[in-house]
Amino acid sequence: QFDVLVVGGGPAGASAAIYAARKGLNTGIVAERFGGQVADTLSIENFISIKATEGPKLVAQLEEHVKEYNVDVMNNQRAVGLSYNNGYDITLANGAVLSAKSLVLATGARWREMNVPGESQYRGHGVAYCPHCDGPLFKGKSVAVIGGGNSGIEAAIDLANIVEHVTVLEFANTLRADEVLIRKANSLKNITIIKNAQTTAVLGDGKRVTGLSYTDRESGESKMISLAGIFVQIGLIPNTEWLKNSDVSLTRFGEIEIDAKGSTSLPGVFGAGDVTTTPFKQIIIAMGSGATASLGAFDYLIRHSDN
Ligand code: FAD
């Protein structure tokens, strides 16, 4: 039985595993794909103290750091269930069951995609999902934000400070963002908002994004905009489908509810990173929350464990 079993091998999980192992706890980490979203990231310029790096390079360093410690790393394994049986049991897709006194759930999240031609081809070459991460790459250029909810309008306001012009494309005939954000966006001269717009394709020159096409849902007309970048802001989906039948409390968006110590609704079960209710989804934040969750687990174990 593990003292701490970490589910998820992104920055949150890696950090949680290191913090747990450094407390002398018997630690395991089970991950569908070690590295998580970082493995899909080209350039990273906001991981403080490292001016610039690349996703795969950071993943290799994370792995190297975890392996410095006595951590049982089980990669390419997907958790499919969580149950209680004199400790917590994590069932894997291959049928194996791992047992632990405490858990850190760090299964991350994934961006909802538009699923239009060109999107995956130009991902990282103009198609972006994170304005905090990639906004500065488009300094002085024109970009689009897809989605007129809170994250879309926030992204547009954020980007308007950096880029030349932002076009927001919203599928519906109204924006779903808070009124105060809509007012702010409307007050900025370099933001144009287009409603009733269904994005139909990402256009490019083979190397980078050059624009997008959309259908005006009112007139049925097909239109084109020239752009250097497209920020897709139509939702971030937490990877919690596997927890739906467990007793871990999730919000209506599927995020794991945690408190300041990373505790979930189940004693001894902690959450960290993008999968939780933490409001901002970034590598440095995920790592911090992984540390918090493991220190929370340590705190729990010294109070509840006999050996
Ligand atoms: P994730 O990185 O999502 O890791 C989740 C882990 O859980 C993975 O190992 C996954 O395989 C595993 N997992 C999921 N489900 C299961 C399961 N059922 N069983 C077992 N394992 C499971 N942030 C920045 O700070 N700077 C950037 O420049 C930046 N750029 C980005 C660019 C892109 C393209 C993307 C997608 C994200 C970017 N981010 C960036 C965001 C950052 O990557 C995330 O905030 C961060 O990776 C979250 O870490 P996490 O550990 O919580 O989750």
C-alpha cells in the first residue's frame, strides 16, 4: 500500500510526487502520459527562473527530477475508478488495483477544440489556447478569439493590450460573458466583436496561420479574416470523467472542489492543478498546488496513520 498515490503525471503530479517522497512517504505516481499538457507545448516563457524552454524539454527535466527520488512511476496507465476499502483503491484500465492511504488527484484538463479543418495542423503555429502563455508571441499582430464567454472576452481584453487588433467570434447571437467584461471590451478600440459567427476553417500557408473563414449564421454568407493567430476559448474540460461514480465532489463544470490545503470532499484525498477549482491554469500554479496537496496529505497521514 502506498502512503501517497498521485494520479496524473503533469507538473502538478510531478511536484506532488517529489514533495511526498521528500517526506519519506512511500509514493507512487500513475499517469496516462507523463508530462501532461506540457508535452504538447512548444515554447514556455513564463516558468519563472527559466527564461525560455520547450515543453518536451521541461517534461524530460520533470521526469529526471522525479526519478531522483524513490517514486514508483507507472506511466501509460489510465485510472478508471476510485473507491474506499480500508484505504483508497485506484482501479486502472488494465484491471489492476492500486491501494493507498492517501491520494493526490492531478489528472489535469484539456482545451475544447473547434474541430474545424486546419485547427490541429496549425496548433502551436498560430492556433493557441492560452492567452497568458502565447499572447506575447503575437505582439503587434492581428488575432481572433473564438468564444464570447467569460474566458473569451477576458482573453480579448488581455490580448488587446499586446496585439494590434482582436476579433472575437461568437457562435450565438449574444455574448455569455459578464456585463462588466462586455462593457470593457466594447470600450477598447482595437476589439471587434462578431456574433452569429460559425468558424469553419483555420487557414494557413503550410507553415503558419494566415486567417480563418466563418459563416455568418444570419445571412448564410461565408467570410474570411486575415490573422496571425487564433485563440480558442470555448472551454477547458477537466479530466474527471473517471471520478463521476466516486464520492469526490465535483463542480457542475466537473472540476474537483478543493480547499486551501488541496483537500477534497473525501478525507485523505487531495486535488492539484488544472483538474481542480483553482481559478488559473498554469504550469507554475499547478506545481505549487501539487506541493500544497502533498503537504496536505502529509499533514493528514501524521494525524490518521498508525505506522
Ligand atoms: P496536465 O498537464 O493536464 O497533466 C495531467 C496528467 O494526468 C497527465 O499526465 C495525464 O496523462 C494524466 N491523466 C489524465 N487522466 C488520467 C487518468 N484517468 N488516469 C491517469 N492519468 C491521467 N502553462 C504555462 O504556465 N505556460 C505556458 O506557456 C503554457 N502553454 C500551454 C500550451 C498548450 C498548448 C497547452 C495545452 C497548455 C499550456 N499551458 C501553459 C498550461 C499548462 O500546460 C497547464 O496549466 C499544466 O500542464 C497543468 O498541469 P496539471 O499537472 O494540472 O495537468
